[in-house]
Amino acid sequence: MEYDGKRIAVRASYVLGFEVQVMLSLKCPDWTFPAFMPETHKAERVLTEARRPGTSNATFYGVFHKELLIKTSELQGSYQLDVQYMEDVKIISKTIQGLHGLSRKEQQRLCQGDEVPNVREK
């Protein structure tokens, strides 16, 4: 809760599928809902490229909220990150199959929760 309302950088896995879009790490029991808010044209290109169905790992920059401000679906997480930018996107799977549908090798590539993002200076 110490991060509520603060700008943060976090390395997390991102799942985008039919009616579900969440950020997660395996050690964190609660999902975070990413609310995409691109600030520049470059950010829009990165977000467009990364926001394809499937599972990816990425470094997210944005403002964290301890509760959902955008109510969209019962499938979303408990927290919200107003994503202003994301980078270092690594695709794990291009198919919509949920975490349990990932192969053992793909599951091992998910963010565990202790990854430290290589934060760029602005």
C-alpha cells in the first residue's frame, strides 16, 4: 500500500486474452489491472506491438493504485496500474490459453516476483 498513487517501474508478466487483461508475478497472489495511458507516439507504437493476445513479460512504468478505478469485468485484478509506458517486452506465448495452458518451459519464463527492472532515466 506504500506505493498507492506513486509512479513506479515494475517487471511483470502480462496476460491478454478474451475479456481478460492482467499483470502478474507468480509470487504475488493478487492480479493488477493495467489501464493503458500512452503519453507519446513512441509509447503508442510499443503498446500496440505488445498488446497482442498471449502472454509476455515486460517492464511497466506508471502510477499504481491500491484499488481498481476502472470497473470493467469480474475477471480483472484487485489493483490498477495506469501504464504510461512499457518496454523490454519478451513474448512467452502468442496463443490465448491462460496460465495453466502454457507449457512447462513457458511457465518457467513467467515473472516470479523478484525481478528488478532495468529502469531507464527520463
